[in-house]
Amino acid sequence: MTDRYAVFGHPIAHSKSPLIHASFAQQTGQDLVYEAILAPLDGFVDSIRQFQTNGGKGANITIPFKEQAFSLCKQRTPRAELAGAVNTLVFADNAITGDNTDGAGLIADLTHNLGFALADKHVLLLGAGGAARGVIGPLLECSPASLVIANRTANRAHDLAAHFQHQGFHTVSACGLGELNAPFDLIINATAASLGGELPPISSQVFKSHALAYDMMYGKDITPFMKLAQRHGAHIADGLGMLVEQAAEAFYLWRGVRPATASVIAALRAA
């Protein structure tokens, strides 16, 4: 019987995850189907429970449900605990285990696909929601000189920085978006602004020549964030590579097989 997997989000129609996992399944000879499910904003948990009851084996979670998914899981991996957010669910023996593959996906894309070395770099992370939570720990484990979390609501950024400081990471700090006035080597947009074609309210001073501006969102056109960075001499990248790499990590958790990613990224770019 073919195993069922899905990605849950709101919105979800734009998701490339079904194409990615179909490619992985074909490449590795795994018998599975993977679909995109629009979960109601007030009905995420019910949607997950229904999918599990109907035979689902696992799921990916995207905006805006990653923190709700964390609360749903009674069993979590260490990296999910550190993040305080879950993007991957494994269903087994009527239990749900939560993991977070976002950080692993981002690091793989930055270091292997883009050739960016994080050690001793000054890093800015825009946003303090579920998308940001999953990548902070893995970024800090790569020994940057500093990591600043900036958010529209500064208190939320400070709370998130304090969480990681308590875990022994002392190079992380926080501020409001309006407080940014210095350049960084790597600027990561983990806000949802690009989904609506908007620009996070940040100063162009955060960009410097030859910095890398990385938007976790992806699409056929470059985002307003990427356009601003490009105008100020920064290199730009979208989150398509991260999406494929975190999906490969989730696929490995579910199936015990690690798919190759380069050909999948290339095919999605070409399409």
C-alpha cells in the first residue's frame, strides 16, 4: 500500500514540496504519494489528526503553523527542542514525533550549494517566527562572529535571543528592525514579507558590497528584499535550495534513504 505524506500550511498553493518529494521518490525507488494540504488557520491540529487517522505516515509544516506543531508533539528531537518550532512530523505507533530540518537545509544550501563559509561572519536574521527559530541553532553552531535577530516586535526578538543565550550561545543578540544601522556579511530574510511582495522595513545600511542576502522565500521573480540588496552591491539567493535540502533531510527521516539534491534544484530552477 502506497504511503502518504503531505505538507500543511496557509497559504499552500505555491508549495513546490509535492514536486520535490515526487522527484526524491522516483530517484530512490520509494513507493509514496505526497500532497499539499491547506489547513484552516483555526483548525491546524484537527487537520493533522485527520491526516494521521487516515493513514498518513508523516508531514511537513510550513507558515504559519511551526510553533503550533511544536506544541502538538509530545516527542521532539533535540534540534526541535532547541528551535522551539517543528517543521517535520513522523507518525508511528499512534504517536507524533516532531523534528526541525530547516536549519540543516539552510546550512547545506549556504555551505555546499552557495560556497558561503559562516565561521567568523557577522550574520543578520530578519524575523523571529517559526521560520527563524529553526535555523538559529544550526547557524550558531557554525561559529559566526555574531548573529543578530531583528524583528518588527523587538521584544519577541529579545526573548528568542535570550532562549539561545541560556543554551550557551553568547554571540547572539537582538534588536528591532528600526534599530539596524550597520552592515553584515550575511542577511537572511525569515519574515513573511516576501510572500505578499513586500519589503521588510529595514535600512539599506545592512547591505554591503559582496555580502550575501538570502531570502527564505522563493518564486519565479526575485523578491523586493533581494532587489534592495542587489542595488547595494550584495549577492542574492532565494530559499529554493534550502527548501530542497530540508526536504531531503525530512525524506531521510521518513524513509531511511538520503536523496541527491543537485539535480532536483536544477530541475526546479529550469522550470
